[in-house]
Amino acid sequence: MTLLSIGDLAQDFALRRQTATLTREMARLTGEVSTGQTTDVARQLGGQLGPLAEIERALTLTEAQSGAARLAAVDAALMQGALERVQDEAQTLAARALSVGAGAGAAPPALLATEARAALHAMIGALNGASAGRALFAGDRSDAAPLAPAETLLADLRMALGGRSDIAAIDAALDDFFDAPGGGFETAIYRGGTGHVAEVALGAGESVALRIRADDPALRAQLRTTALAALVDDAALALDRADRQALAETLGERLLAGQDGVTGLRARLGSAEARIAQAETRIGAERSALTLARNDLVSVDVFASASALEGVQFQLETLYTLTARTARLNLAAFLS
């Protein structure tokens, strides 16, 4: 009988190669058992990677759309909160303005002016709000706050209204300052862009626009009335006490009337929020469906992988045993 044998060095090399092969196989099977997915996608799909690549591309797109929708939802919520603050401040100030009068217990104009200055600061602060470094009410120029500080607005108004001795003249000066093209508000107070921020793509051909600027007529009207209330006791207005009281009452009525415009902005924003929420739901469903489809392509039979893993472990243990026995062979042991 012919015996075939290999040398010690060749035998050691063969054992090392077999050990490495079994170790790699065990690592692959361990990964499949722990994740339920194949570690060799090309072999799993027989080299047909096109469907998986298409699913991966769609998943990447939905992730981008989901991120955009989340950011838009945050922006919309912050804008809604800012508009609510403007409304609340106007509501409170209107009640104070309507209480100014000559009767017993009536609030003095000086108290209205103090509260109006605080309200103006709060309104401007709310409209200057930002998200992720982007001013929310600045239109297409979101790198800076859209409104100048309240002190700047009041200082400019004092100059514009200086010496006005009746309410009609004051209103005319306010029209020029706030509403006329090239007026003080447009040139010195509003510092945002004149264009609108870009729409946010939500997928499926849908998009949403959060296009409310701090120079919107409804917001401008409330700022105008609040700023004038802050100057109702100012020496820049050449009005007697009776005229100041009458002006305060008029301002209260204007603040209440201006609430409808802000409510309209909030309703428009609420509609956008609803569309964003619907898009988030749709995107989430699409992502779940795509994830399931991807899992169907790359998933493995965990029980089969576990059985194969046990087999590989047994082979590796046997190989270790043989290696250990081979390592103990020597001439003395052979001759004994």
C-alpha cells in the first residue's frame, strides 16, 4: 500500500489555512445569526444587486425628505409661537389702552406707554426669532434679524412725529413712516429680504412654503400701533392730556382690530403645519415599506445559519485538537 504524507512545514501551513478559513466562516455565520441579515449580499442575491441598489437609493431619498420635513415642522412651530406672542402682547396692551381715561381708577397714559414699550420689545424679539441660525421672518435674507431693536424704532418715530399736535397729523406721519415706499420702516427698521424663502420639498411632488415676513402688513400694523402707544406720553407729541387719552382709546381699538390679520397668518401657517404632518406620516410609511423590502432581500434563515455555525464550531474545535496533538509529536515520544 502506498502512503502519501506531507512534511511538517507543509502540514503546519495547511492547518493554519484551514483554521483561518473556519474562523472567517464562523465570523460570517455569527454576524448572520446576530443580525438576521447576510454578510455576503452579492452571494445572497446571486450577483443581481440592481433591486437592492434601487431600494437603497429610495431609502436615502426618504431620509433626506424626512429630515427636511422635521426641520420645516420645527420652523413652523417656532413661527406659530412667535405669532402667538405677538397676539398675546397686543391683546394685553389693548385692554390696558382701553382702560386709559379720565374716570376714577382709570390707567394713566404713562402706564400704557411703559407697558407698550415692554410689549414692543417682546414683539420684535419674537419676530427676530431664529432656527438653526436662520432668521424665521426675514424672507430670503435669513442670515440676520429682520427687525431693528425697539429703541431704534422708537427713536426714529420720535423724529418722524415730532411737533405733531393732532391725531390726524400723527396718523399721516405714521402712514409715511410705516407704509410709504422708501419710508422709515422699509429703509431703517425692516432688514430682512424682499423675496420669500424657498419652498421645502416633501416628496411625491409636494412642497410647503413658510412665507411669512416681519414686514407683512398685519404684523406691521400691530408694530405701528404698539410703537405709537409706547410714545403716548412722550414729549415729542404736542398733545394735551385729553388728546392723549383719546389716542390711547383709539390705539386699543386698533390693536383689537389688528388681531384678525395676525389670526389669518396663523391660520395659513397652521395649514402648512398640517401638510407637513401629513407628509411626515407618508414619508414614515414609505421608509417602513422600503426597509421591509430591503430586509426581504438581505435576510437569512437564522435557524439554518445557527445550525451551520454549530457545525463550523465543531470543525474548528476538532482542528484545534488535531493541531495540539500534532504539536506534541517528537522522536522521543515516537520511540517510547
